[in-house]
Amino acid sequence: MKALTFPKSQRLLKPSDYSKVFDDVTLKVPHRNFLILASANSLGYARVGLIFSKKNLRLAVQRNRIKRQVRESFRLQPDLPGLDIVVLGRQGLEKLDNDAVRSSLNDLWHRVKKKYRQANPDSSVGSPRGTE
């Protein structure tokens, strides 16, 4: 059985990691309830960072629920390209149930892969992620 983990190597941990994405956005995937910003990294696997403000999700329980859904959805995407990804929450997110959040995120990951392939036709999407 495959270990279902979310190691630190797959997360954006430092403010400088987030700054690199915000300063050099190469992919932008908008959605009604989310915004995904991404920039290429040299690691060969994807990393994710989450930003959900109190302005858009008032209660901590709401923010934590959405963050869990995003992490789980990201973890189940083994073929994401080598990108540093920041997922931002927008207003109206608290009204969505878990199934709606999951389907929105699956659509967003698909769109990220598609935009990456269009921007980099010579590279292959499907490199395995780091497992530290």
C-alpha cells in the first residue's frame, strides 16, 4: 500500500518561497472561488502554499476545512509539473460543501496542467514528486 503523506518537501514553508511565486507568476488560473498562481521551480516536483484570509472565510473552522480539502486534492495529483503553487481563497468559499470544493479543485488542477503544457510544449507533465 502506498504511503499517503504530505511531506514538508511538497509545501511552501518560508515567506521567500511565497515571494518568488508572487514576484514571478508564470501561470494564473482563476476560478470563482479560488485563484491559483504558479511559477516554475528547479526541483522537478510541485509544491503548494495556501492563503485563506479572515476577510473571505470568517471562522477558523471554515479556513481549516478548505485548507484540508486543498491539501488532500493536491496530494492526489501525482502528475503536476515542477511548479511552486499558491492557492488563494476568494469570497463565497464558505458556502460550498466538500464535494463542490473537491470538484472545483480537480478542475483547477486539470487547468494548471493544461496551461503548463501550452506554455511549455517541449516538457512532459508527469514527473514524480519529491518524497522527503
